Amino acid sequence: MLAPRPRRSLLAFALGAGMAATAHADALSDQDLARYGFGETMVHTLRDSEVHEPPRQIRSADIPPPVLGSGPAAASSTFTDKDIPEPTVGPSRLILQGGRGQEAPYEGPTRLYQGSDGKEMEGTFKEVENFFFRPNRHFDRFVTMNENDTTGLIEMFTGEIDTQGNFYGRVGVGYTDYHKSFGSGLPGSERIEQLVFPISAMWVAGKDLEIGTSFTPINEESYSFPLISDYTVGGIRDVKTTAKYRFLDNPEDRVSVAAIFSLDVGVENTVTRVGSNGVDYLMALAITKRTHNMGVHAEAGWLFANGLDRSNNRVPDVGIAALGVDFQTSPELDWILEVDYTDLLNEGERLEIIPGLKWKISDRWRYDLGVPLTAVDTMAQGFYYRVTTGFQFKF
């Protein structure tokens, strides 16, 4: 039996011929690479990488012909872009890396979500977005002054502080028609009308500090009011200075708490004042919880009266409390609802519901409007209705 002939030389010749056929004219030899400064290790690395590189030239024979489905386009020789279907877009998924995923619940600080919370944030097509708690849009928050010289709603304080360095001015108008005197209802011809024009300014002195001041021109007239003579008062009702300091600010939960201190100096004596004709001191606490475009606020405080009323009687201290909600429906419009409670110690109490709004006219101008409605009123002087409004300017 004949031994097989050695085929080693034939195989080497075929391999060399194949490499020569696929070589490019612009390829560099090992000697050229060494001459240009490449070391032996780099030369071998470059040669090994060429094995895994895709071909430099793609021949038309390597491209498979398109596969056409059934239909007029397949039967005829014409084929246009309209016959190519649009790509299918799959659902967006949150990819968890390292067992944890991050998803911002609102436009603000990031909170970690895991487990069922993470699946909820993923969302499905079966869910319907909630108008209040899962809105489609998140609007930039804008703050405004209240009637007490710092940022807030209509009358109540909030725990929020505006951006440091901002300066605001406000000119307001308020009208009140009183219909009750010393606890008794009055006929239509017996009443007190009051018109006020509060002028205030507020400066954000620090990251957590607001300082405001105001004076209130007043025009008050009494017609046949029992137990007091008819009178007309014109001038400055009072001068007030207020400071609000935020001592707790949690950006992740969007919770802030602020302390308020105010000095109210009475100038003109009126029977309608909730306070005295001396120097009254107010201390209060306000808290705000914000979620998406809505804010929930609470306030409680005490007014220490330090003077007399128009009849030269001592004025009792006054307790205040309030709950409020604001909901921003656009970048320019914020709707407000307040419930304010006033307790004139052992002298009566008042519960008011105040719907209102804040309107951002421009980057500098703001407008506010509130219409207090009386739900419970056992105080000596009660009003039939009142309106408060004002324009604010950001310097």
C-alpha cells in the first residue's frame, strides 16, 4: 500500500496565494511599521486585529436581494418607500442597574424607587393620569406676597421662602362692609364702610429669611352705628414689620417649616381693628408640603395685644389658625382656597373661607385676588362682605 504524499507544501502555497490576493496595495509591511517606530508587540497586535476586522470593501454580490411580500408591489417591478412599513416602537422600560433604579417623581430632587414603587413609576397604557397627583406637566412654581408682607396665599403665611436677593413691592385695595355691632345685627341703614390701601415691600435677605414692612392708609365711615357716634377716619391705620425665617427645608420631600414674628403699631383708632391701638406682637408657625403642582399649607399663631380699643378698653389676645391649598393649573395661574380661624379670647370667634387666585402677568408683575366669605362669626363687629386685591412688582 502506497503511503500518502505529503501535502504540507501544497497547503502552504495555497494559503500564501490567498493572503496575497486579499492584500491591499496601501498595506504596510512589518518592516515599514518597525521603521516608523512601532515595537514588535504592537506589530503583532495590529496583525492579529486584521483577522477580526470587517472587509474594507463590500461587493454588491454580498448584499442579499430584498424579500418582498405578496401584493401589487411584489407582482410588479416597481417598489417605493411607501411599501416599507414603519418600525415598531416598543414600550420604554426602566433598566435597573445593580439592583437599584432612579426615577424622578417630579422636576426636582431625585428619589429612589424600588419594588412596587418602581413598577408604578414605569407606568402602563392601562393607567389614567391623575389630574392632581400624577399630572402630565409640572409647572415652574412662582411665589407672591400675601396681605401680611411676606410670601404666602391671600392672608395666611406659608413655609416657603423666595429666592435670595429678590425684592417685591405691593399696592393693594380692600373693601369691607360691616353689618354687625357689638354682637347685634344692623338694619341696612346702619353700617360701617371701610376702604384700605395697603402698601408693602418685601426683601429676601437670606436663603431662609424674608423681611417685609407695610403701612395702610384707611378711610372708614360709620352711619348710625349703635353705641358709637358717627365718625369718619382717614389716615394711616397701622405700620407693620414682619420677618419670616425658614428653619426646616427638605427638598426631597418638599416640606418646609417657617417661624413668623411681626410688630403691628396702631396709628388710627377704629372699632373694627382685630388688635389694639398700641404695639401688638404676632408669633406664628407655618408649614408647607408641596407635591407636583399642588401645595398644602397650615398656620397657627398668637397675637399679643398691648393696648386699648377705640372705647379705651383693653383688647384681649387673639389666636389665629389657617389651612390652605393652592393648585397651579398653568405657568401663570395659581388657584387658592383658605380657611381662616380667628379667636378673640372670650370675646367671640370667626371662621372665614377665602377663595382666590394668583396671576403671573409677566416675569415682574403679579396680581392677587381674594373674596373672604364668613361661615361662623360671633365677634362683636362682623362684616357683610369684603374683597381684597392687589398688584405686585418684582424689582
